Amino acid sequence: MSASKTTEFNRLIHEKSPYLLQHAHNPVHWYPWSEEAFKKAKAENKPVFLSVGYSTCHWCHVMAHESFEDADVAAVLNNDYICIKVDREERPDIDAVYMAACQMLTGSGGWPLTVIMTPSQKPFWAGTYLPKVAAYGRMGLMELLTAVKQVWETDCDVLLSKGEQVTALLNGHKETGRKNREPNKALLVKAVEQFKSIYDTQWGGFGTAPKFPTPHNFLFLLLYSLLEKESFILDAVKHSLTQMFRGGIFDHLGGGFSRYSTDEKWLVPHFEKMLYDNALLTLAYLDAYHITKDVFFQMVAERTLDYVMRELYDENGGFYCGQDADSDGVEGKYYVFTKREVFNVLGEQDGDIFCSWYGITEYGNFEGKNILNLLDNPKYAGMDLRIKELSHKLYTYRLNRTQLHKDDKVLTSWNALMIAALAKAGWLLDNPGYIQTAKKGQYFLQKALIDENGELKIRWRKGEAAHAGQLDDYAFYAFALLELYKSTFEIEYLQQAIYISELMISHFWDQERDGFFLYSKDSEQLVSRPKETYDGAIPSGNSVAAVVLECLSKLTGETKWQEISYRQFCFLTASIQEYPAGHSMALLAVSQAVYSSFELVCATAEKSIPEELITYLKKTPLPNLTLLVKTHENKEELKQVAHFTSDYPIPETGTMYYLCHNGACSAPFNDLSALFEQLHMEMGKKC
């Protein structure tokens, strides 16, 4: 017997999370994560059934429809368990703890995450998607619930003991922490060799299907190619970024990238689009453009940003989380077309031109329909005006054909990544509109997601911020503020980056073994307090924190930042020895430490930095360059954050340049051509 959604509701109806609200009308008596739920479990001596997901997750929808909307399943859950729903995007701490348990118990993970635990929050069973009943060798949810209930009632100590064992293993790092190691270039070389061994020379990317873009891989490899003059690595990244755009993982009508490709050639995506993917990919394409000067990469970055600002932008200045893979309950329905449908919209002649350009056929490439792609189109790099017009016409038709669910909450960490991407794009592409959007986004975060104590929140939706900020929020926001400073040289962004970084250290730093915990010592304490270092779909907070700390150490010259940056690098180096290619953002940070750097102070009598210098920096990518701008207007504020600049006088007229490289400072330059010559000479060497 099955039941569809009813007009009745459970406790989730009072939540703000779009994911929790999607389950507010389930017949399951869901609780949000709360003390009330665990007190009830203890009072009634019942195990806790935890389900973690997010609103744009396809398999979360499938499990919800098959099981959580089903009266039979609900009856068992309501009678024998206390049931808790968690939005992983709102509570990454809970997700991290129990995902670690799932990976420990099963060797893999994913969403929906399904966990059964004791009333004291200790997990004894974990998995991912389960059908209602057993099928194709996969255990069914009903069988699992029945089996656990039987053991709980007849031999509860077995499950309690299992929960204790799993919890002890989750906390094992506290007793068996590795010895920290100094960062070194050998670690980077090892990672590059690992990337080379799994590089797909035909289709680009690394590994086999399913293929994730993992843009921080490209960010690290692009930097490495510059530092080591490595043409093979640069070519591999260029090829990968090109093939990703040509495939169906890129939305050729609306712009933006889907989360991953189900096949090796990037043709068939998992259709959900996430803000973080598009922010990080924008950064990767911008770096590729900066290094190669190929306007193709600029075009892809711009089309990705255009998508985000058109479809994920909140009028207050924030950015929404993403868009669903499903429409009308069917994955990908929004994006695919039959050839006849295209002809009906565009007409026979224009339809034929369009179909030829995007590889649309009668038989299709996805369940009888077509995913638009340019894999067989040698002219992929440039659409003519006619193709642009036809694409816009079909895009407008698509908007009205069916609807995509949009997760309209605003996350601090993901917004920070988009602010960083916009700031960099505005600077590199001479687009003040991007800069203004980045500034507006930062202002929104400052007003809506920083509380009266100056501390960050995780999520904002419909006027309400919630949940104490975690490591990712602080690290990513500091990273965004530094990108805003690099793009505008407005001192308040550097000041705020320092303030947020100081809070990050206060809340999350492990004084005993170094590294940053995921959540604050002052937050609700879960059964484990993890330190994440693996750079998955999103870089870890520890990796981004390392980037931030090293940047601050170079910009400020302050000993305190140098010391904690060094300790963070040593912590990361110890954590990533086994498989450094799985920690590419950490490697990018390590690259900042083990290669020599340029520090440039521009002391100017003018109100802004000379345009000729900016033009040079845009044309000449300088790895590990930090630039401070000192003016009469900001000199006192700059002195407070970078005391050493007080010794750099501003000339009566014009500009003086103070350059240090590889620990040695040159005589001051007052002539840009001489400065450029020195930079060019240093860049000609391997760092």
C-alpha cells in the first residue's frame, strides 16, 4: 500500500531549509536534528533513524518517493524509530561525522546518507540509497528496519557495542595523530605523477566514469605548470577544460556546468547544477585564460558567470545553492530535446542548422532524446550570430516548457567562492560589473550572515540566518575577501580578511596537534570532531585556510601569520602523504610555501595604482605574487595590518616600487620599465 503526499505535515514544516520542507508532508514523523528528538529516543528506548540529503539530489528524491512517502514504510519508522532529517548543506558538521562513519563501515559514501544510531548519537549502521524492498542485490529499507528492530529488542548490547566501536574509530585521530612534516616539492612532484597516471588523453580529465570536474585539480596543475615550465601539464589542463565545455556537462543553451559526467567523454551529465562547481570552474577557466591568452577560456568563464547571475542570483546580492536534476520527476527532462521538437520551435531550415551544430539526431544520445554537445563540432570555439540567436530562442522555449526546482537558500561558504570568482573575473577581464556584483555579494554576507557578535552563520533564507558558521564558512569568506583586495586594492577587504581569519583561529584551531577542526569548540558537540583535509567536490576548509594564512603572511609580513601558516602546512603535509593528488587545493597552498615568491609594494602619490602596472600583471601571470598599494589615503590603515610598509615612503609625485623576490629585496624602482625588466628576468628562471 502506498500513499502520496497529504495535506498533513510533520515537524519539518517549521524549518527554513528547502530540503526539510520537501519532506514536511511525508507520513514519516520527522524531527529536525534536535535535543528533543534524542531525548525522546532515550525515553522510549528506540534507535534513531537519520537521513541526510539536499534538495537538488536526484537519489534523495527517488528514496523519498519510494519510501518516505509510503504509508507502510512510515508505519514502521514511526512505530520503531525516532526519525531525523538533516540538510547536509545547512549542517555540514553532522554530515561530515556520519559520512565518515558510512565510509568506514562500507568503504564508500554519498547521498542520501542513511544512518541508524543509538539514542546517544553513536552509529551502528550506515549506507546510502535503499529501495523500499530488496532488488538487484541491494538490501531493501523494509528488510533493514525489520532486522534492526529485531536485534534491538532481543540483543541490544550488540548494537550498542557496535556504536561504541564506530565512535571510537571516528575519534581515533585524537590518540594516533601523525607527526607533522615540513612541506616540500617532492610532494608536489608525486601528485603530478599521480595525475599523469590517470589522465585521459582522449577525452580529458582524470580517471574513468563517472567523471567529476574537480576544478581545484586544474587550479593546482595550472600553477605547477607555471612554476615548473611544464608544458605537458598545461596541455593536459587545456585539453580537459576544452572537452568539458564541448560535452553535455556544459549547458550550451543556458550556460553553466552540471555536477559531473556519467560517462568518460563528458557527454551525459548528472544534470543538477551547483553554485560551488560553477564558482570554482570559473576560477579554473580564468587561470587558463590568464596563462594562455586563449579567449576561448574567457568565453567559457563569462558564460558560466552569466548563468549564475541570471538563474541563481538573489536580488539582495546573494547566490542560491543550485538547481535540481529533475523536472516533473524525470531526471534531465528540462535539458533534452527530440529533433522534431527543435524543428517545431525553430522551423525546418533553422532547425537543421541548429541540430547540425549541436549534434542532434533522430535517434538521440540519451534515452531517445538529445543532450546538446559540441564533441563532433570542430568549430566549437566560436558560435556565429545565427547560432546565438537560435540558441536564445530555444532557451526561451525551454524556460516555459517545464520547471526546475531551485534551492533558494544562501550559503556563506559557497557564496564566498562565487564572490572570489567574480572579483577575479572583474579584474582580469576589465569588467567593472563583475566587481560590483562581487562587492554587493560581500556586503550581503556582511549584513545578513554576520551576527551582532561579528561571527558568521552558515545559511540565510527568506530573511533569516541560521546555524553557527563552521570552518568552511570562515576560510572561504577570508579567501573571498583577499580576492576582493587583490582586485580592488581597497584596504577594508584586507582588514576584514584578517579579522575573519583571527576568528577562524580562535574557533577552530587545534592547539595541541595543529590543523583546524570542522566546527567550533563552542558549538554543539557531536560524537566526533573531525578535521577534514581531503579535497573532494569542494576543497576542504583546512586547504583553503592554508591558502589564506600563507597569503596573509606574505601581505602583512607579520610573524604570527608566518608561524601559524608554517604549522598548518606541516599539518597538511603529514595528512596528504599517501595520495597527494586527492588534496589538490592543499597542494596549491603548499606551492605558495615551497616556491619563492614576489612581494611588491606600490607606494604612490596618486589615488590609485598606475594602469600600466595593472595591464602588465594581467598580461604576465606571476605565480606567488603579492601586491600592496600604499597611498596617502590608506597609509595609516595599511600600517596597522602590514607594519613594515611604514618604512616605504610615498614619493612627492609619481610612484615608487619596492620589489622583493626569493628573500632578497631590490633597490626601489621609480621606472616601470625597469621593474618589468626585473620581473621578466626573475620569471625566466625556474622558481
